[in-house]
Amino acid sequence: MAKAKALASPRFGDALGHGMSDKRIDILRGIGRTGSISQAARDAGISYKAAWQAVATLTNLAGVQLVERAVGGAGGGGASLTPHGTQLLELAQTLDAARRAVQLQAGAAGSPGAGAGTAVARLSIRTSMRNQLPATVEAVEATGRTVRVRMALGSTQRISSRITLESAELLGLAGGMEAIALCKATAVRVERAATEGRAKGNQLAGVVAGVARGEDGDEISVALEGGLQLVGFAASGSGLRVRQRVTAVVDEAAVVVALPG
């Protein structure tokens, strides 16, 4: 007799780990309300493909089936939430209310400025990426199936990210939005500052704040103009020294855009 397959335990914490800043939960809510992923996509203002991407991402994170799809029939098929999908929505609503209460409290405690509430929102992002730079979206430029997101890092620096059209739709990106630009330290190449033309990519100016020598590369901490910090790597034996002017180069495809929860 075949051994019964163990039931998967939901990982709702993973599915809710990035907050309510994108439209994935909205898609799930729309499916529960309308019984149609097409209608849920229209209500959220995104494409059908992006809606299914949202469902797939949430399902991967939760580790359990959230949506059941019905094929055929007089109504042309539809979609409905599983019990786990319904439970995830209930948890999302509770978590969102708790987040808002904490952010309001943090904003009040941080008066006269609102920086404390913003900082608390940013803490909801958990990632292995060491570079997390507060940014403001300046422009969202569609080029075929990809989108170039241009962001300001304070008043002096700019960084761009290239993401898929579906990802931009799910995040609801628009000019003026607060965002966080993330990238792995290993994706940042630190070079001596120079005036000659460089290869394409983001080029951030700063000075060396710290150096850790290594056989497979020197880890460089860079103090960017405007007060932000960045970690990257230079070639082993680079000779870079503290207070030396450098340029941190990172490809647009290596930059991830996140929104505070």
C-alpha cells in the first residue's frame, strides 16, 4: 500500500513577509470576491499574466494551494479561493491593521518629523541583500517587455533598475513613490574615480570608508555622496585606501525595487 503523502503546513508568514505594498493580496481578494482571475486583474488595473504571476508567487511563498481554477463549463470557467487562500486573506487583514497602528505610533513618537514611521515600514523587508538604499521613484519607462525604473537617492545620486512589466504592474510603480533600491554586495564593482567614460550601468560616487582585503576580492565600504552607505568589491590587491574617491558600478538588472510595507 502506498504511503499517504503528508499534508503541507502553510507558510503564511513567508507569504505576508513583504507587507501590503504590492497588489498580490489585492488579486487574491479580487478572486474571492468575483470568482474570476480576469476580473480580479481588471479591478487591480494589471494584466491577466501579471495576476497569475501574483498567484504563483504567493502560492510558492505559502507552500500550499491558495487558488483553484475551474476549466470549461457554461460560464467559461473561473477561479476560487481554497480554505488556505481564505485564511491567508484573513491574516493579511489583521496584519495590515497591526502595521498601520505601529506606524502611526512610530510617526507620533518621531514628531516633529515623520522619519520614524518611514523607518519602521522599511524594517518589514527581510533579505540577504546588504545594500538597501532609501529612494524616490522619479520615472517608470517601459521598453518592450521590461521597465526601467529611475530612482533618486537623496538629492545628488541616481540609480536605475530594470524589471519586468508584470513586476512593475504588481508594485503599482509611479513617480513620487517612496521605494528601496536593493542589490547584493557581490553585484557592486568598486573602481577608482576617473573622468573617462565608463561602461553602461549605475555609477555612484563616493569615498572609501573601509577595506577588507581578500584573496578573491577586496570588500569595500563606500560612503556615498548624500550620506548613504554601500558595500561592494574591488579586484584583489586593488590598492584602494580609506578616504580615496571611488565609483561604485552596478548593472541595472542587478538592482531590485522594493516598497515599504
